[in-house]
Amino acid sequence: MEHPVYITNSLTRQKENFIPLNPPHVGLYVCGPTVYGPPHLGNARPYITFDVLRKYLTYLGYKVRYVRNITDVGHLESDADEGEDKIAKKARLEQLEPMEIVKLYTDLFHLAMEQLNNDKPSIEPTASGHIIEQISMIEKIIANGLAYESNGSVYFDVTQYSKQHHYGALSGKVLDDLIAGAGEEQRVLEGQEEKRNRADFALWKKAMPEHIMRWPSPWGLGFPGWHIECSAMSSKYLGETFDIHGGGMDLQFPHHEAEIAQSQGCNHVAPVKYWMHNNMITIDGKKMGKSLGNFIHLEQFFTGNHPLLTQAYAPMTIRFFMLQAHYRSTLDISNQALEAAEKANQKVMNAFGTLHKLKPSSNNTANIPDIRKQITTALNDDLNTAIALSHVFEMVRLINAAYAGIEQLSEQTIAEFTSIYHDFVFGVLGLRNDQTGDSSDVTGLMDLIIAIRTEARNKKDFATSDKIRDALAQLNIRIKDEKNGVSWIKD
């Protein structure tokens, strides 16, 4: 490879040269959703981020096995070891079977991922479908002296693990603080008395009589803890050590920290070479939360049906907005920012249509930068989609300048720009023109409308010409009469 790929490893807190364990194969695991409600804005960022990473590595010639799980059991309300299973609670409230809830919200999640133009993962395992693997892993951890059974539940012994390994290496947490409960409200939690110390976490939980989702195990009827599923499924499909584990920054602790401990405690090897975490999303500067009234589902963005939204935003507006920021930076969403992203995305799409109208010149009038190299350099530098998009906009500027007669582009340059659109804009970045439907159909329809309007103008039928122009304006489509012909743009 001409230029190496660098990614920020959350474990070492350094930008590192990406070298796969078994090139050209790459193993990528990303924590999937807990399917107890409609997909929300927070679901969009990690899955767009790692979809772009997967697409880019594939573009570079790697063979990526992308595993993204579905959590359909074991994720308790507290995100730890207390409370009710989120899916079981939803099932009780809706008076449905838990797997009906799982099916409903898994389907909605898949629909949202399709709308956002995320490719399907190579494998999408479910926690409930891998109970045997989780039990087997727990048995090995117990045999290695790093877990203990207590009243039908099994807990990972963090203190014992820490005699040989650094628990907290990923998150920066200090074990003594975790054991003491520093910074937490001192209270008695359900099941806390079963643990040897506060930092221990559940590998298997005993099912109370009212608990709907339960499986037989060597320790009695119960269900797996939240963390063990990812350790079991990632090792099953990617091996005991694999290349990249991704997810949101909010999962660093306790989820990913626990994954490292479980996998190390079972297999005696570090499970992941590179940990990657995307940063959080805020709305108008505030953390997103149901209690704040700013919790917005993706479908509400797409329909505009939310009090905080002034209009509907197409899935590609959401995707484009996400790509404008580096994945490790905090991203603040507002109507103003989304409207700007909508216009910017449409400008990129309009330039692709203009590109096909350009008449090639024998030579370029100026030194055209190597846009492809600039984009790959940006993506090689920790997947910097923001810088990559800035180079796309330089290409857009050149296309529009050529159409206006300010610049001249050779046939070779026009062909290269077309290729860059297919490889990067529509390929790696995963953008498409869904704001006006299928771009080829819309372009053909607009060409027909413009031809009818041009014929009317040639016949001096200005009433018809103006009627067409005004009708299109009502649809936010602006006709532009230029010396090289007539073009259109969607505002």
C-alpha cells in the first residue's frame, strides 16, 4: 500500500499504523443495538462510522468480515447487573412475548440502516442464539479461577483478575475507586450482597420467578449478563484475537472493559488489537435524553414529526451531517446545522449531474490537484471524513467552474472525477441522492421538463415557460438559464 492507514487506538490512546493480523483479511466487530425500542439518533453515528471504515478497507483491497450483534437478552435497565431486562420490561408493558418485541424493533433497526445506506454486516448474531457459547465461556472463566457462583448467579472476580492484568486500561477507571464506589451514591443494590466487591460484574444471572427470559445452565435457570455475549460471539466468528472492535464512547465502561477482562480471563490472550470509539451526539448543546425531551428517533428525523424539528430531514442529510465531523469529535445537532448539511449534500449531488453535461477540452486550464490522493490521505489519517469531504467540495467547485466557462477540464479529468464520485462519494462515504428519489430517474425527468420549457421559450410562449419555472420553484427546484444552456438546482 502506497500510504499506510492510521487509526486511533483507544486502548493505547495513540494513533497507530493499522496492520491486520492476517492480511488481506480483517476482522471487525461492532456492538449492535439492544432492540427494545425504535432506533434513535445515537444509533446512527457508530453504524455510519464503521460502515465507512468497512467500505474504505474494502476499497483498499482488504477482505473484511464485519460482525455486528443484536442484543435481545441480558441488557438490564441499569446497564449493569441490577433492574429488569430492557426487552422483558417492554414485552410486559406491551403485553407481548419478548421475541415479538425483538422482531419488531430489529426490523425497524434494519429499515433505518438501509435508509442510511449502511451495508449489511457479514454476520449478525443474536445473544439469545448463542447461549451455549456464553455458558461454555463462563465455565472456562470459572475454571481459570476468575469467576465465582453465588446464589445461582455467576460473577467475574475483578480483584483476582487484576492481580495479573490491568482492569481499567481501556476506560482509565481506577480499580480501588470502583471497589469503593467513589463518586457513586452509596445505596444497597439488588444482588449487590451476592458480589465479593462492587466492581465484580455478572456473567450469568439467576432468573427470578417473574423473569420471562430464562435458560437452563449449570447454575440453574437464568440468563446471560450483558457483557459476555459480545466476548462469546466475537471470538466465535473472528477468533480469540481479532483486528478492530468498534462502538460508541459510552460503551468503553463497563461494557468494553468487561469484554477485555472476560476474553483475557477465558482465552489467556488480549481479544482485540485496535479499539475504536466514536464520540457522542448532543442536541443544541445538550446531552440527548428522554427526560430532557430531546430524545429523537431516526424515523422522527425522516418525517419531521418532533417538536424540536422544523422540518423533515432525509436519511442522506443525517449521513452527510455525520460525515462532516471527525468520528472522534463531539457532534452537536441543530436544525440550522442539518439544513446546512442538506444544502451541502444537494450541492455535491447537483455537481454530479453537471459533470455529465461538461464538454471536455483538449487540456485543463489550470493545475488540477490529485483529488483522489487527497481523499485517500485524509481517510488514511484516522478515517478523517471531514477533510475528505473538503476535497470533494474542491472537485465540486472545479466542476461548476468548468460548466460556467471559468475553467476547462480535459476528458481524462472528467473521467477521473466521475470515478471519484463512484469510488468515494457513492462508494466509501456511502452517499446517495435520496432527497429527490433515484437520481437517474429525476435527472431524466428534469431534462424532459427543461426541454418542454425551452421549446416554449423558443416559441415565445413565456406564459407556459414561467408557469413551469414557478411550479418547480414551489418544489424548491430552481431553473438557471446560463450561456451554456439551462441547468437546475434543488434548494
